[in-house]
Amino acid sequence: MECAVRYADDTLLTARGGTFEKAASLAISGTAEAVRRIEALGLRVALNKSEAYSSMGLNVIHPLAP
């Protein structure tokens, strides 16, 4: 299972785990860290312009609810 979070400025974060729960957990913690680092540079992250997806295997992408 893989989750991806994309920001309007083309920042991409991916997380991979053996289960959806593990991948989602890694995506959440990774996103929080990325936001902290971006904000530490004095920039803002517009979460309303972000998209989250999950996929299982190749070529299967499922948008996640906001």
C-alpha cells in the first residue's frame, strides 16, 4: 500500500507500508514533519490545496476524503 500527498507547489510526499494503516500512519507523520520544515523556512502550506491518494499495486489510485 502506498499513500501520496501532493501540495500545490509540487511538493510530493510518499509513504509505503505493508498495510493501509501503516502507510497512512507514515504519511500522516511524514506530512506533519514536511509542514514543520516548510513553515520553519517562513513559508505557509495551504492544506486546502493539497491532495491525498492511496494505491494498492500498479495503476490503481484512490483519492482519499479530505
